[in-house]
Amino acid sequence: MGFFFGGGFEILFFIVFFLVLGIFVVNVVQSIGQWNKNNHSPRLTVEATVVAKRGHMSRHGTSHGSHFSTTYYVTFQFESGDRMELPVSGSEYGMLVEGNRGKLTFQGTRYLGFARQ
């Protein structure tokens, strides 16, 4: 009867299962590594300008329907010309306007605040 009835399906199932499990474990390890790196980074406050804003909407399917979430990002430019994009909360995103200048406080890739001038 072929591949699927001769035990092939079980082998394929376990390969896919361990592949998905491996991807999940790698993501968890990377997240913990970034969290640890941020915790060991210095808190910096520098002059910066808001140069761009964007939102990324993602859909999560559940048995009860779909759930949407939005992650907000703001790009800051430093006096040196370097840029950094940081994730921010929705309320912070709404308060920041492109062209705002002020003091950005961050730790690694963690946004801590922006004081407009």
C-alpha cells in the first residue's frame, strides 16, 4: 500500500514534530539570550530624532476564531547619523511623532523612554 501505510506516515510525523519543536526551542533560547544581553547592557540616554514609525499586525488563529495583535516600532536617528529601531508600547507609539527631537533612553534593544525637547 505504499509509504503511508507501511510506517512512513509515523516517521514523517515524528520528523515534522521534532522540526517544529526544534524551531520553538531555538526561539526560546534566542529570546532568553536577548533578554540577558539587554540586562547586561548599560542604560544610555542620548540625543535622538524620531525618523520613522511602523506597526506590524499579526493574526493568531484559535479554536474560538482569530486574534489580532500589533507590535509597534519607532526608528530613532542619533546625532552621528546612526539609526536604531526599537519596539514600543501602543501608548508610546501614539505619543511620538516623526521629527520629534529629544533624549532617548534605552538599554540594549529595550526602549525605556523618550523626553521631547
